[in-house]
Amino acid sequence: MSNVCLKFSPPVSGPADLNLVKVAPPSPDKKSCWLQGGVPHQLTGLAGVPILVATGQASYHATYDYCTSKFLTQAGVKHDYVPLASVGILGNGHMEMLEMNNLTIAAFYERWLASKLR
């Protein structure tokens, strides 16, 4: 999720503190998720940061980005999860800046960010 250390509240000293539980996927085309069990630890340092989890339809992330969204929700992080196909941007892989419709994708990201910074 980040290239910086994420701090949980209450603090986490290792993965075992998160009591991770494997959750079955909602459909056969998705992967299982590892979510926090018990009372979830919160990621309070991300409060107020605009966060978008956007997934291209053909991305290898398409099968599990919903898990990232669920984990963020559990950790109290407000964010938007947008499969790009749900906003009419179809067929993209993970390297969206290299796609033929990269300007359409960039325009979507620009509108999303502008709406969050108002």
C-alpha cells in the first residue's frame, strides 16, 4: 500500500498483531482476502489523505484490489475504490500510462482529484 511505514493504532509490532483471517472471495473471478480479525487496528495517519484505488479491467490487480479496499475500510481509512470499467473505461491493464486511452484515464484521475481537493 505504501513505500513508507504505516503506523497502526493500537500499535502493531508484527503481522500476528493484525490477527489476519482469510476471507473467501465474493465470486470465482476474485481472489481470497486477508483481513483483520477481531477489533481492527486503525491507520490513523491516513486520515484526510485523498485515496483512490482504481483498477483496470484487465489488470492482474483486478482479482484482488477489492481486498485492499476492504482492508482500508477496516482500518478506518476513507477512500474510493473504482474499477475503471464501472466508469466506462474498459479493458485496461496495470500500466495505465502506456495504454492507448491513457489520456482518458488521466482525465478521470484529474476529475477525481479535483473533486477531493475542493
